[in-house]
Amino acid sequence: MSGWRRRFHVRGVVWRQLLRWAVLNIPPWLEPSVLAFWSAFFLLWGPGRRGVMRNLAAIKPGSSAVGNFFRCYRVFWNYACTITDNARFKEQHTIPDWEFIGWDHFLEMERREGGAILLTAHMGSYDLGAQLFSETSARHIVMVRAPEVDPATHKFEEEHAAEGMRIEFNTKASELALQLLDTVRSGGIIAIQGDRVTHGVSGIATTLFGKAMSIPAGPFALAMAARVPIYPCFVIRLGRRHYRLLTCEPIEIVRSRDRDADFARAAGAWTARLERVIREHWHQWFTFEPYSPELA
Amino acid sequence: MKVVRDRPEARLLPARHHFALARLIAFLLPHRAENPEGVHVALAIDPNQSVIEATIVSAWITITVTCYLAAVLPLNLLVAILVALPLSSLVLQLICEIVGVPLGDGDHTRLNSVMIMLVLAVASAYFVAQPAWVRLVACFYFLVVIANGIAAAILWLLRGRVRELEARCGA
């Protein structure tokens, strides 16, 4: 794709620039109708629409295509609201209302002597959640994420990143792994999204809603090497500028002679929690391609 | 930005609403709420935090612009409304562009807020004189604006009690 056309691709930089412009120019009280319009516009993005509808068919077996089309709109709407809240936070330091469930587990993670892995999914606002942690937690937190597909978008996001957050990109997995291990052993917390494997990242085979999928092996390998627990943590959008931080019971990787079995047990525990959360909050799962090869 | 922790009654504080009418309604509603067990909340005190206010105002403005556009389109009324609905969102965004683009980078939300209301006031002044159904829409616009003005005056008179309420809720 030529540079000019790439800018206007759905993941291109033009839409990020337009979002930033909108946040700085559209009055907040007009947001709902403007977001409704643009959510409908992006339904024209065929691959994304089809990806979401196929995922929904797996999450809600027996659901109709027409029903999933409208559910897909709701996913797009939630995504639009989430990235808008994110942009408002970066540009105007507007923060949402927060509700905390599983606060005991969060405090346990906060107070433990060693580091921890915070495993989350592509739900709610990863950036807002990370900023919440950096403001409420005294611990050093590093957020690991996949880089933007479009280099111009990647550069734009780096230039407009929220202040004070440390973000690492999982492009050079081996170098990053050593840095992250060092961070965790020093008592830091690593936040990683564990519901998608990107190119160049090792995966563990598991199932989600009965379909085969891969989840990143990194968090489990890190947890095993550093002997720290994994805290499943989800940021769920409940409404306009209203989010829930759900912290679940930690997953401990118990070492045995069979490393693969240890990983499989931990991955199974993670996907069980992930499935429970996605089943209840399917409209929050921002996965725009089929999550399983069986759905492609 | 101020944040109030574990005070769910702060959700309806006037300070979390933008327009005077919404702030007055929020002030008059009871401020009693409880957190379900095991749930903690942190509420931001920002004038644009209310979801009900934003949804109602956004819907009202969009419907008003839709009606005005439908009234001028040379189409059957039902078709005109269907065409005008997506157009209304574009028109509102265009107003923001016309104002915001020449001003360059920066936060122009307040200025655009005023401009949208001014443009609507001018449009409503035109349509209120028209002998058609759209006249009712224009009358309703002015009714809401007048009610908002009265609410602002009432809130000014009650400013002490509003401050007391906000202090009681930790804001």
C-alpha cells in the first residue's frame, strides 16, 4: 500500500489525528451523537466488521447474523468511546469515574514484597488503566504492548503519549524479556495484554469458547522465571466516562518437572477467567480479527 | 481534577454537570447512595461527567438540527428525516471545523459550544416564524434556553447551599 493510502487505512494516522482534533474541538456534550455517527461509519470497514461478527458467533453460539451485526455496532461504539476517553485524558487530563472490584487482590499485589505480572485483555482502555495504576500505585509499572501497524501512527502515538508512563513494545522479544525479568525481580509490575499473539511473539496453544487459539507465552515464562504471581486484571467500560477495574485472584505458576504442563495449567486458568469476563462483557472485547484460525 | 473516593452520593453533584438546568435538577434530587459490598468508587468532579446530561443534550441538539434540515430538504418528510439524520451530525461537526481550523491547535471546545448554540439560535429564530411543524421544534429550543437561564439565576441564589452540598459530599 502506498504511503498516502496507508494514512487513510483504518489503522492509519489520519484517524488518530482526526480524533485528536475532535477531542480539542467538539464540545463534550455533543460527543454521544458524534460517536454514534462515526461508529456507524466504521461499520463500512469490512474486515473488522466480519472479524467481530465471527468472534461474536463463537462467544454467543446460536446467535443470528443480524443480531451479531447490531452487536458489532455496539462493539464499535464502545471502542470509539474508549479511544475518545483515552484521547481526552492525554489532551485535557480528563479522567473517568472508576469502580473497583477485587480491590483486595489489587492491594495484595501492591503490598507484596516482590514484583508481579498484571495480565489483561484488549478491553476498556488499557492506557487509562495503566495511568490509574501509575497514580494509585507506588510500584514501578511497565506496560508492554504491540506497536501500531502503521509507522506513522506509531510515531503519532509516541509523540502524544500520556506523561509519566513507560511503554515497551514487544518487537524484539528476546531483548525485552531480559529487561522485563530484571524489572520484575526488582519489584516492578509488568502489565501485558494476554489475549492476542502478534507476529514474532511465542504463543501457548489453548482454547477460548471451544475454539483453538494462542495466547502469549511471555507472561507465563516471566512469572515462572521470576517466581511471581500473575494477576488477571480487566478494565471494563460501564458507560460514558465510567470504568470498572476488575482484579481477579492471582494465578500462581507451580513449578514441576514438566514445564509445558505447568504453562498449560496456568494458561488454562487465565483463559477460563478471560472467557468468563468476555462472556459477560463481549461488547468490550476489541478484537477486530477472528481470534481463532477456526473462525477465519 | 478533583476526585472523590467512596462517596457514591457525589455522583449527582451539580459540579458534575455542564448546563445550569442539569445542575439545578442534580441539586434538587436526593443525594443518597450506597456502594454494593466490596465495591469501591472514585468519582471525578468535572462539569462534563454526567452521562444522562450528555446523552439528552446531544440527542436534543441532533434532533433539532435534523428537523431543521428535513424542513428545508425538497423531499417527502419521512425520506427527508432519514437523509437529514446523518447530515445533522456532519453539519454540527462542520460548524466546529469552520471555527476550529483557522484557530489552529488548542482547546476550542468552549468556543465551539457557544458557536453551535448561537447558530442554533439564529436558525431557531428563522424557523419559529415559519407556518409549519418545524415551528414547534424552534419554540422548544427557545423554551429550553429560557429555562436554562432561569435555572442559572436560581443556582446563583442558591450558591451557598450548593457549596455546602458539595462540601458534604467531599468535593
